[in-house]
Amino acid sequence: MELSRRTLLAGGFAAMLGSTVVGCSSSINTGSTKKNATGNIALWCWPGGLGKSVLDDTIAHFPDQHIKYSEVGGDFKQKLLTTFNGGTSIPDITGVKGEDIASLLPQADRFVDLKTIGADSILGDYLEWKVKQATTLDGKVIGIPIDIGPTALFYREDVFTAGGLPGDPAKVAEQLKTWDDFLAAGVELKKSNPKAPIVADATDLYGTIVNQGTARYIDKDNKFIGDQDHIRRAWDIAVKAVTLKVDGKVLGGSADWNAGLDQGTVPTIVGAAWVALDIKSACKTSVGKWRVAATPSGPANFGGSFLTITKNAADPAAALEVIKYMLSPDNQAKAFADAQIFPSAPAAYDKPQLKAADPFFGGQVPIEVFGPAAKAIPIAYEAPLDSALATPFTDGLKLVQAGKKTSDAAWAEAVSKAKQIGKRQGVQ
Amino acid sequence: MTLTATAPSRPAGTTKPRRRRSIRSYWRFYLALSPFYVIFIVFGLYPVASTILLAFQKWDGLGPRTMVGFQNFRFLAEDSTFWLALWNTVVLFVMSTVPTLVIAMALAVMLHSAVRFKGVYRIAYFIPNITSLVAAAIFFAAVFSTNFGLINSILRSLGLPTEDWLRQPWGIKIAISTMIVWQWAGYNTIIYLAGLQAIPTEQYEAAKVDGAGPFRTFFLITLPQLRPVVLFTVIMSTIGGLQTFTEPQVMVGNTGGTGQSGMTVVMYFYQQAFFANDYGYAGAIALSIFMLVLLFTAINWKLLGGRGRQ
């Protein structure tokens, strides 16, 4: 008895105190446009977000700007939001990850519209679809792309040839033109090698197919379109992989995945350019046996990030000069050589760093696959709530994959859940 | 009426002035105590208060906040994912706490009667508790993995059918609760051991004289004497168990795995805040966890007779 009364009192006191404190702080925070001190540029990015040599070179190239680089680890977006809300020590230039940019577009007034400070002249140097991701519906551009993540089909040449499939990348691309071809090849491969399902994980396959499209879960008028044919098609292909039993059900990044890559039980990965690093670190014995071919049914993008200038920047024009230099095609090629940061400026694809043959891929030149892929990625509108609405669909697929639900039942549930999440946030 | 009638009838005229004067004269002591309260208000009370406030607001993390009244709670009531997360949390809590406490009790009784290497055992059992949660979760995910996991290797070598643990709703729950048991059994063992050592040996001697066997002794002397200690461990496990987060998050990812069967309430709250950018809704979920912990603590308190009976 006494316990509950005390809790109640403490709760009441807390609420009283909380409302006063929060009331004060929120009135201070809203719309803080306090400028940073001039003559300094604070730059934020996450570990490995910018090439080391490019960064050192840029800092040396702009001695008057006193660029102060901070490597912010952990949940980068969260730390950025917290700093914005705090209102002090906001960086002049900050990186924004590709998966976070859509949710920051509604807050575009926290960032400088790069078009107002003369970025028009350089925007054409970068891939159009990527710049579009950092463009608001009313045309403000808040970010210059650092890198992109064009997808390709990574596959084990030895497993493919042993299973009666072609080994040469050009021939693989030719035979596995669509997802139907890909699944048919999986059935073929399974006959001679039942331990090597061609799809690593059907739920990942689903995500890739959605990324290949020009529409996602919400359209520009804020209407829910996740129950339409373009999503259902992706769903059906993923389900087909399950019913044909060519789905390995291996969670990306898990112990099974890592071991499977090296031992040939995960013979293909459909992934972005940066996945090459993961494969390389997982493989000890299969070096030289991997190849890269075009993604069946066309390329998609997965990941890739931006540099933005905040409204607090003391000298946005100077900050833009720094970004221009850092993300020039030459420096992007250097960053690729440094840390596999895949260039967002097509001019970089002709630089020697990218033209190099990769012994891990048996001497293949990966850019010959990734370069054309990068230029052909479709433009899709991504709403801030998009990733939240994707969750019920991947969850539903997992149930189909585990044999717990039929495809139709799982689909109906996923659609109704996604609608519910959307309704909560005002999606029609 | 009844309240005023039963209020303590103290001679008000004599105590009131004295108490007021004494508070002022003790200011040095209050000053000495204040660091705790200042830190508590800033890092304890303020976050709690702002969470409560947030639960009644809509906020995307950066823009202006708007008051929406009970709207978030209305959404909660009809949100099937929330109820699923609640169910998962309670199931995981039962699946992990019961074995943890039973194993801890057994270990404690064994340790209590052990003669050699007592210290070594105590340290050995406690080590899981201080192991990094993330590292342990990665290890357990590897142990339970399908093709190259330890458990499936053992099953295979015994000729038993293997299971796709981290892809099956129940497999996920078993993997998560196994890890919680591994981590917390040793901690509770040490607490039980301390309780065991406080039981006077005369009672055991008397039981021996009366001819009681080890089981009778355990259930009639050890367990009743340990009741306050058991209550403490149950309540600590309740608070910890209902806030399960890291284990499922590392093992099956942010969405909770197949059928979201590893999705706990804290994970759902984290997902809503930091992935869906719906901080107000997350605040409402956080409040619901608080209510849940209160409810379960109260139930345990009643069941085990925490107050007065001792």
C-alpha cells in the first residue's frame, strides 16, 4: 500500500518537473539558426565513411578553413539528431547515410539548400538518381552523394561450372537475364549439388527486387501503394524461390553465411558493391573463385551516403568548396582505392584505381559490371516512412519461408499491418 | 471523513515548530546528500518525466512537437505488433526466469555443501554475468546456427534431426532464453549462496536429530528461510527479464526474426523511436513497459508474501 502511494507521489512530482523543464528547453531549441564561429569548419562522418588519404589531403588543401574532422561511431543519425536538438556544436558539414536521408528530407530547413549557394554547376557530375534521393519534393537539394551501392550478382565460378551452369561473367549475365532465369538456374544447380541453393535468403531477394523498381510503398501524394502489383511481383518471386526449394534461408552476416561463402554452400550473393569487402573477409580458401555478373532483371541500389551543409555553417560557400574538392572524381577514385567507397560521380569510373583487375575475382575488372549498373539504376520516390512500411512484408515472407503461413495469408496480414502503420503516421 | 478521523493525532503544537527549525539547522547534511539527488534528478527523473510527456506528443525527432493527447495509447491498443511484443516478452520472461532460478538454487545448494575449490566455482559461475552481452549474443547465435552451429553438429552426430533454430518462432525463443539462463544463473547462485550461509546451522542439526532427509530439510528449512532472498531474485529477474533487448537484437536483428517472435517490448520501442522516427509512440510503449514491470512486481510481491509475513 505504502509503496504504491509513494510511487504515485514520485510520478506526480516527476510529471510536474518534467513538463516545466521540457517546456523551457523545447522553446529554446526550435529553429536554432545560431551560426558557428567563422574560420573553422567542423566535419562529421562515421568510421570508414570517407577515404583516409582523401580526408588528409582535403584538410591540407584548405589550410585557412581549419577543417576539424570528427569520426562519430555508433548510431550516427541518432547522435546527429541529438546534437541538432541540443542546439550547440552542430557540425558545418555532416555525412548522412543513404538509409537516413529520406527521413531527414522533411527537416530540410535544418540544412542549406545547395542550389542557393551555386551547387547547380556540379550536380550534373553526379548520378541523377542519387542526387534525387537528397532532393525534396519542392526541389531543394540538401546533399552531394559520397558514394552509392550498385548491386551485382556475386557468384562462385567453381560451383556454377560444376553444376552445369556457365562460369564466364558475360555468359552468366546472358543466361540469368531475369529472376525467372535465375531461379531456373537454381533448380538446375540443385540437381547436381543439393547443398548449394542459388538464393542465399529469399527475404533479401525480395528487398533487392523492390529496390529494382520505380515505385515503393508510398507514392508522392502520400498514398499507400504497397498492396499493388509491383510489390506483389517481388513477393511472388521470393515465394517462388521458397517453393522451388532453392532458398538457402541463410541470414546475411551470420556465422552460417560467412562459412557458407567460403565452403560453397552460399554460392551467390546479390549485393551492393561494398558487399565485396564482406565476402573477401569471409573467404580464406575460395580466393580467386568468385566472379561478378550483372544483377538479373537489372541493377538496384543498396546504401550509399551524402555530405550535407547545416544551416549553422558559418560560411556555407566555403563548406561547399570543401565538399566539391573532397568529392571530385579524382578523389572519389582515391577513396575507392582506400576503402572500397564506390564513386557517385561516373567520371571516376575511368580512373586507373577503378580499372584495376581484382585477383579475388579471378582477375576480373569489377567496374565493368558495376559501372554500367550504376548508370542504369531506376529512380524511385522514397517516402520518410518507407522503411517502416517494408518491415511487415519482410516479416511476412519470413513466415512463408519457415513454412508457418501460406503466401496469401501472409500477404494479407502484411498489407493490413503496413496500412495500419501508415495510418498512424498520416499515410492515406 | 474517515481519513480525518483516523489521521494520527499528534500534539501538533509541540512538534511543528521544532521540526521546521531542525530542517534549517541540518542544511549541511542536506548539502552533503545533495549530489546524489542532483544527479538523480538530471539523469533519472528528467528522462522519465520527458518520456511521460513524450507519450502524449507526436515528434519525429527533429521537428516541432505537437500534443496529441491519448492518441498514441489508442494506437497501442489496436496495434497487433505491440500485443505480440508484449506476449513475446512475457513468454521469454517465464522461459528464462524459471530455469534460471531453479538452476541457481541447485547450484547454490551444491556450492554450499562443497568443501574444496569453493572460490573457484563461485568465480566460474559469476563470469557469464560480466561477459559483454553483445559478444555473448554473437557467440550464441553461432552456437544455434543451422549449418555450422554447435548444437546442430551435436544433434547430427547423434543421428537426431537438426532444427533451423534461428528461423523458427520457437527456436528463436529457446535460443534467447538459453542465453539469458546462461548469463543470469551464476549471478543468482551467488545471491542464494549468501542467503544459505545466513541460515543458522542449529536448525539443520535439529532436523538431522529428528531424522529428516535431505529433501525434507531443503523444503522445510532451506526454502522457507530463503524466502526474502528468493523474493529479491524474482523481482530483480522480473525487472531485467521484461526489459530483454540485446540478446534478441543481436541474434535475430531489429525486426525480431521469423514471425517477429524475438521482438520484445523494449525492441519494439527502440524500433519505433530510432527506425520509424515516431518518438511519441515509442514514449507510449516505454510507459507500458514501466506499467508492466510494476504489475509483475506487485504480483510477485503478493505471491511470495514479501511484506509482513517474515
